[in-house]
Amino acid sequence: MAAGPKCPGWDRSGSAIDGLHDTQHATDSHAHPVPVSELVTALARDWPSERVTLGDLMQALGARGYGVLIVLFALPNLLPVYIPGLSPIFGVPLLIICAQLAYGLPTPKLPVMLTRRSMRRADLRMIADKALPWLRRVERFVKPRPSWLTTRMGERLIGYYGVFLAAIVCIPLPFTNGPPSLACLIMAIGLMEEDTRTILAGAVFGICGTLLALSIIGSVGWMLMAGFTWLFGLN
């Protein structure tokens, strides 16, 4: 497996600084992460090989980077165009990472069959170029506002909510993937920066996105049932 490029946020040992808290909830300035937008930009610009696997990205971002990984797997579904089949590719890892956060695992892990999934370096750059404006808009308003939501228990609750949103992201229908993905991204940035207001904003946006997605899913289901009834003359 090719080693990822050095980018902002890497410590002297070659491991990325944790996006969320470490096991001691370190609060010193050395443990404060650089903006995720800088990490993603550096990866997309400097990746050394023509193809990028999910395992390579996890290695480059750090084995403990829950928040960064949630952002990474949410970003592709914020593209302004619908690409068939894209949502499950990134939605399933997003669901797994959120489930591990909810369970309280100290480090995120993905099955080998997922870490070997790859994309072209050009596709990574396209995702970064198109989706990073959303990320930078969120980062602009974030600052530390700690509360019980930024504790370990709060992180686990956000993980459970993230599992629900990621399940919606996995449904391969147009316009149902973006809002839940953006909600996960906003909450992840809020967790990384210990910003209660950002976490709550993401949670509320997730409710709105869920209602939109369910209405689209319901409409598609109704049309399929109507077509099935007409096709087989069940009136």
C-alpha cells in the first residue's frame, strides 16, 4: 500500500493528529488540529500515485481521526451533480465510522474489502474542488463552545445519530444524499472544535435533510407502486 503524502497536521512520528479527542481528551495547543480543509486540499494536490484507496486515505489522515474521516466520507456526496453509485461507496464507510464512534471504539477501522476500494487521483481532486467550499463555509463560523455534547457521551450520541443519517445517504436516489452528508460534516467539525452550537446546527439540519429525503423516498415508492398496479392491471 502506498504511503500518503506529508501534509499539514502530521506530527514527527508521521501520524496525523487526532481529529477528535485522544483517550485523555488532550486540550494542549499541540493537539489542536489544523483545519480539515487544509488537510483535504493537501491530499488532493500532493497525492503521489494515480489511484487512491480508502485505506491510503485513512493512513494519511491518521488512524484515530474520527472527525476527519466523517468529513472525508461526507464530502463526495456534496457534489452539485448526482453521480449514480457514488452514495453507497462513501455512505457505507460513513455508516461504519459513525457506528464505531457510537460504540466508543478508540480508533476507527474499516473492513479490508472497503479499504481496498479506490478512485483516481483526478477524481479526488474534483471532489475537493467542488465540495471544499461547503467545508470552508462551516469552518468560518466554528469556535470552541464546550458542553456535555462535546464529552465522550455526547460524541457517542452524535455517532448514533450519524448512523441514522448515513443509512439515508446509502440510498441511491437523487437529492437524498447531500443534506444528510452535510449534517454529518457539520457535526463532525463541531466535535473536532468542541463547538456545541455547530453540533446543534448540524443536528437540526439533519432533521430537515431527513424530512426531505423521506419525502423523496416516499414519492418514488408511490410512483413505483402506481406503475406496478397499472402494469399488472390490479385496479
